[in-house]
Amino acid sequence: MKIKQISIFLENKKGRLWKALNTLKNASINIRALYLADTSEFGILRLIVPEPEKAKKILEENDFAVKTNEVIAVELEDKPGGLASILKILKDSQINLEYIYAFVHEKKDKAILFLKADDIDNTIRALQDGGATILTPEEVYEL
């Protein structure tokens, strides 16, 4: 139920994002989802890739600072209120989120929400109890 995510710390310089993504391309690592947060000095690129340990190793070999952590992937309705329904489950369970990002996939009526919470196991239980569809790593990588 837990998805490994890699976080790459990038200096906010021209070409640095390209270099990270090109490094993954050259290693034939496909990106399933990404999220980029930045400040004036640096950015954090969060990626979901089918081979997170391989990606981490290759990026570190190319002088990137990389960290792995776990997130949860939730399938939700791609319609108004779809995200709100998941957030209500978490609010009612008093779950605090650190961040979220989402994307749509080939199921025209579905979206995938990646979320990071301070207590991932409790968050999984709350989502399951609330009837949410939690995806396995294999399901995410096959999308």
C-alpha cells in the first residue's frame, strides 16, 4: 500500500531540472508522477518511478542529493468533489497532511492522488475505513 517516492533537491539554476530528468531518461527510468516545489534558492522534485532505488542510485552518482520516503496513492473520482471526499475522510480522522499532488490517468473518470502524512499507517487505516481505494505500487507503476 505504500509507494516509494524519491525527492531530489535541486539548486534553482538554469538546466538543473533538465539534468535530473535527462539522467533518468538515459537510465531508461520512466516517471509516473511528479511534483516540483521551489523557493528562490532551491527546489524539491518529488517523483514516482517504477524503480525508485535504481533511480536514487543513478541520481546520486550524478551528484544529486536524493531522499526516499513513502506516500499513499488513492484512486478517486475525477469530478467536482472527488478530492473533497478524500480530504473529508482525513479531516474526520484528524489526519494531518504534509502535502498532496494528483494526476489523471487513462481511466477517464478517475484520478490518482498521492499524499504524505505524518503517520502513514494510521492514514491508510483511516482511508480504508472511509471506503477509499488505495493503490498498490504495482497498480501505480502499470498506469
